[in-house]
Amino acid sequence: MNFPLPDTSRVKVTSGTYAAKNLSTLANRHPFTQKLEVLFPEDAKLEAALAQLKTSYAKGVFKLSEIAENGDAFLHSLEAQSKFLLLSIEKNTDDVWCIDSRGILTLFLSKETYQKLGIVGRALPFKHASGERVVQFSLRKNSDTPGNVSRRFTALRAWEKRREQETGFSGWHVVYCCRDLGPMTYPLMAVEEPMNQAEIKEVACLIRKMRDVNVPDVKLHPFPEGKGKDVEERREDWNDDVHALFEWVGMACLGSQRLKLNDRTDPYVALYEPPPSNPGNLTHIQWQGFLSPTFLQLIIDTVISSLNSTEMQDVVPFVSIVCHSVTSTALSYISPKNTSVVPSSAEALRLPREDGEDSWCLYATRLRPDKGDNEVDWLLAESVDKCDTRWG
């Protein structure tokens, strides 16, 4: 029997020794996060600092036309940011949409829907995308001519009427969260429209401990530069070391028994050799739900602060953060170079898939005394599937 090969993913690894402030754009690059994991050698102070961090999101039913027409209700008039991030989670349809932190609406439409909608969109350069199109426009006031804005709103209302005629339901099941931290609030439409069925979901962390395991004792080094045979060999060693390190992080997040000090698995069944390690205990903390970039950045800042703390310096040699983005949207990455409040041709679009791949892992080591008070060493591995235009 011939089994289909799994889809291949593309991985990009970057490294650096930068001030903590240089990691401040990491969260905003990933507007839609569904799961966040933090892994570190057992430490009571860092665990307490992270365990108290909570957030919330909400589910509801909305009409897309009303959200679009009331954009001013949740877009900052001065800042280029939206107060809310929204995702459609409607089942039994190929059409999906999202509103990101810039207030840009991104629609992924089937061939039939696109042909009837009447708004110009873009094709995705993948063989899996047969006739689907992506339509993007800003909900910000005065972002386009009054004529174009009016035509878009008319097209969205006509689409809703067709959906109601075909399915008996014109609304969309939506999940959304506030950009700012604090108590969850409702968009203006949720208060005024009884069909919204808004329900707030609280997100607290889950903590898991792993006792008596192999804990890496790895010193991070920059990627070898230069030319020559010795440089090539050092690059191969660097790649092997990085692969082993991130493999260990993945296995630790899964709670694998292969990391146990007393693991005695038959080598014919499973063979695993951890990177250079010492015996120790691990703490794994996880948040799952619709997590805002602001909450994600709060986690990153808390972790970096712990690495810079002289009190924790001797007991927290490293911290790893693993983030899983929502893959059922056509937009899951915003380049830090893209500061425009209107869509551009350089948008990183993807083919929405429930089983898609879009994750990143940050491995940061403690402060190096010779590098000053605001420096950390880090490795960042990003993984996306082949139906993502982020890297071409």
C-alpha cells in the first residue's frame, strides 16, 4: 500500500545577541496566536511570575457588513491599530476572513463567492489554490475614495443576502480579543445586536512538571561566517547542534519519556540522544485560546526580564517559548517593515488550512556578563508550510 508523503515545511533559523528591546516586534509579527508554551529549568520565581498572567477572548455572531461599516468604533483615530482582532470560525464553508491589528480586513474567497462579490482580489501562487482569491482593504476612515468604500459595503451586504437565501443564516461565528490588556470588552455591535450571542472565555495557564530529565547545557554561538573548509565544517556542526536543541525543546513540550534520565527504550524501537545535558527538573507552562499580540509580548518581556535578573541569573540558564499561530486564515504574519495602514502587494499571504503549519520557537539563554546588562543570546526557529508566501 502506498501512503501519501506528509507535506513538507520550511524552516528558517536566525540567531543573535541583542538587547531585550530588539525582541519587542516579535509578537506583533504574529497577530493570530492559538497556543503558547514556555519551557524552563525549574524555578519558583519565574513560575510564579508567569502563572499569574491571564487573558481572555470572546466568541460571538456578527454580520460582516456591520463590522466593516462600523470600523471607526474599534479603530484608533490616531494610532495605526485596531482595538480588536477578529477571526471567522464558520464551519461548512471555504470562505474565511480576519481583521488584524492594523484594522485591515482580509477575505479568502472560493471561486464562486469571488466571482459574485465584485471586489478585485489576488490569486495565491499555489497549485492547491484553484480559483480562490484574497481580497484585502482597510476599515480605517478615509483610507480610500468614498466611491470605493461604498461599493465594498454594498458588495458585502449583497453577499450576506445571498448567504441567507442559500443557508438561512447571514451572520458569521467569530472569535475575537482585545488588543490591550485588561478586562474583555465587547465591540459596539455586540451590545446593540441581540443575535451576537457573545460569550467571554477566560484563559489561564496550565503547569506541568518533569522530574529527573536531561536538561541541555548548551552555549549559543553565532552562525560561522567566512569561507574555507574549516568554516564549512563548523557550519555543519552548528546546524547539527541547533537541530538537536530544537528537537529537544519539541520533545520536552510533548512530555516525551525519552528525556528521562532512566530511559531504557529498546534501540530497535526508539533511538534518541539528547544534546549535552545535566540532570534536572523542567517546568512547562501553556496558554491555549485566542491570544492577543499584547499578551504574547507580555510573556516575552517577562521571560527576558528573568534572564536579565541578577537574582535569577544562576538558576535560570535558559527559557524557550513555542508559539503556534492560527493556520485557518489567509494572513498570519505582518512584517515589521510593513507599517502601512492599507494593504500592499508585499503582504505575506497563505492558503488557509486547519492542518497547516505556522509556528516559531525562541530559545534564549541567560545574560552573558561580558555583554552588558541588557543583552541575551537567542535562537529563533520559524516553521511554515509550503503554502505560505512569507519567504517567497
